[in-house]
Amino acid sequence: MAHNVGNELTRKQRKELARRLRAQDPGLEVVHPNAAGIDVGNSAHYVAVAPGCDPEPVRRFGCFTMELHRMAEWLKSCRIQTVVMQSTGVYWIPLYEVLEQRGFRVYLVNARQTRSLPGRKSDVQESQWLLKLHTYGLLNNSFQPSDEVRVLRTYWRQRADQVRAASICIQRMQKVMTEMNLQLANVISDLSGVSGMAIVRAILAGERDGDKLAKLANRMIRASAADIARSLQGNWREELLFLLRQEVELYDLYQQRILECDRRVATQLSGFASKQDQPAGTATAPARPKRIHKPKGNAPRFDLRTELHRITGVDLTRIDGIGVLTAQTLISEIGMDMGRWKTEAHFASWLGLSPDNRISGDKVLRRGTRPVVNRAATALRMAACTLLRSKTYLGAQYRRLRTRLGAPKAITAMAHKLARLIYRLLKYGQDYVDKGLDYYENRFREQQITLLRKRALALGFRITETPALP
């Protein structure tokens, strides 16, 4: 007896089959007729154009600025409109800027899309292969924010590097103090805090009395003065004190550089247009934060939260898990123009937070997300980790996912959720409102009751609700 194949397929499989059957003609069409391909290198760039544009369709240019401008002049003479290149290290950046200034539409593509080069690989063939793929529209242009956002991104990334270097200095200071048997880390959790640095600077100034050093600790420290004094009895070796002094001086230097980066970031943010003067309904007044703290640690020394609200028109920090530093990282990496992505699903996929199942022969070969190195996605994953003890809707949802899927998958799922929320806020100017922990628990309870009713009905039973016992 013949079976109906359509009935054996699930609804999702039938939709996928219909989509493939409705696919357009796979024949190749010329999308970019006036195009050029560039194989970017450290010392030289190989440029290929169509054979009909020039008698010598492939040329070699040096990496000096004069050579880059000569390349642009040659491309202009060949009537080139679009140029494609790979994102090779940082070698493409000067070339990208020169071509962009000269009016070319530059396509920056991922090397993974062009690595299947047939035949023997060479610089000439690489440039011609890029030209061929780009001519038929087979390469996707990588995301590049606006110029002012790129400047902000440069300052913020430099600041992150300085913060990372300062933390390494703290680790080295802790190592030196351990070698001197100064167990300050056992009584003070943060050596870079006010109390820890005050004690370290007093040691370098010549103070050796543990009782006097213990008095420099803040009264909020949980350890007693006697415990702090006992932890500061060491051997005071001269060579180790020399290392400690150098690390403290280097730490102070990095703190000064972080302050300089903060000033540049504040100046750059002040140049962005304000979105708070838009028509009513598109932006609201900034809501007061849950807690107001003075800047501490490596936090910026200016009101970054208010400045971000001014240029975006929304308060991203109202989303649970998104702090002001995370919001600044997102703005400096993705900008504020969400029109570059069609939907929030496209945005989450660009971040590498969407499933990327490999299917062959109607079988799923691999499940998971694409291996994407993205600072914005990393910031969202770290924000998702902070939801573990949050008494909010997102916190309850993360804990439920963590119990059912495990921590790694739950972090990715919540980062995906946060990405969608940020997309909506930045594109539509919506305000985020937390529905609360109780709302999520009641909604989850109703879903479970509905599911139980469907299962019971499928088995021929009916569920009758009775009052809960006290």
C-alpha cells in the first residue's frame, strides 16, 4: 500500500521543501559589471579588472600611500565602480579608506567565502577569483559602521586594552606580595581598591608596622584590624619591593591612559547628534537608575549613561544585565543605525547567536551557532551570565533555560534574547519595561497547564482543576 509522502513530513519540513521548489533559476547573472578584485598583502596589492577594461587587466601596486592613490587613478580610468577585497589582518584599512574617499563602493568580504579557489593558488589568481565572484554577486559585504562610530570604536577598544593591561599589573603585584608572604588578598578581596592601594603605597613609602597599615583600611572591610595586621607580616626583601614599586608605577601610568581615553570618548560622544529632540513618542526622558554609585574601579569618570541616552534616544541600561559599559561597547561596535539589518533575526544571526544547523540528505549533521568572533556578541554573553540571580523576567527565563539546557546553551539563548531587545529599542525607540518575576512564573504555569490538558485529551482523559490544599 502506497503511503502519502506529504503526510509523513512535518509542517516545518513541508515548508522547507516548498521553499526549495519555489527557488528562482540558479543561473548566474552579472550583478556588478564594473568591478575590480584586490588581493591585499603586506608589501603589495594585486588588482584585477575585466579584460575589456584594460590591456593589462592584472596589475601590482605597492603599499605606500602614493601607490594606493595611483591604484585609485588607474581604477578610475578603467571606469570601475565597485571594488572587493578580503579583510586580511589590518592591511586592508589604509586601502579601504583611500578607495572610499575616492568615491568607490568598497566591498569587504570574509575570507571564508573565497577560500575555495580552484587550481593553484597565487596572488594573481586570487584577485581574479575575487573579481569573478563579486561580478556575479556571490559575496556578501561585511558590516562597517559610520566613520564617527569607527572613531569611537577605536578609542573604546584602546581603553579596553589599557584596562586589561592594568589588571595584569594588579596580578603581578599580588604575585610579588605573595612571595614576600604578605597575605593581604586573604583579608581584602580587591587589591586595586582604595584600601588595598593605600596599604601598598604606604609599604612602598617605608611603613612596616602592621597595626599602622591596618588603620589605612576602610571601615567597611569585613576583616578585623588584627587580621589585617597579621596578614602584613612579611620578609620585606629589597628586590621584591623593587618589583612592587615598578608594578605600581606602571599601574598608575595605565590609569592615566584610561583617563585620557575617557576624555577622548566623552569628546567624541558630544559630537553625536541628539535624538531627544525628536517628535513625541519616539524618545522619552531618561529614567532614574536603580542605584546611583560614584565611579569606581575602571568605570568612566563622566556621566556615560546620560550621554548614551542622549545620542540613542533610549536607555539601554533599563534592560536587566545591560550595564553602562556593556551599552557603550555595543554602541561602539554596531552603531545606532539598525536599518542595516532587515529584521531582528538578521541582527542576531550577524552576531552569531542564531542556530546554524548543517543539513545534508534531509539529515541534520551538526547543530549549533556559527563560530563568529564579535565583541558585541561577547558583551551580550557576559551580560547574560549576570542574570543568574536577577529577580526579573529575564532572570527567571534564564534560570529556567539553564536548568533545562545547561549553562552554555542558556547563555547563548539569553544573549540572543538581549540582542533582539536592543534591536527593538534602537530601531523603534521603544522603552523596555520589565514585567517582573511573578508574571513569568504565572505565564509558565499557564503554559504547563495547557500542555497537560492537550496530553490528557490525546490519551482520552480530562483534567479537572481542584482547589489547592493549604
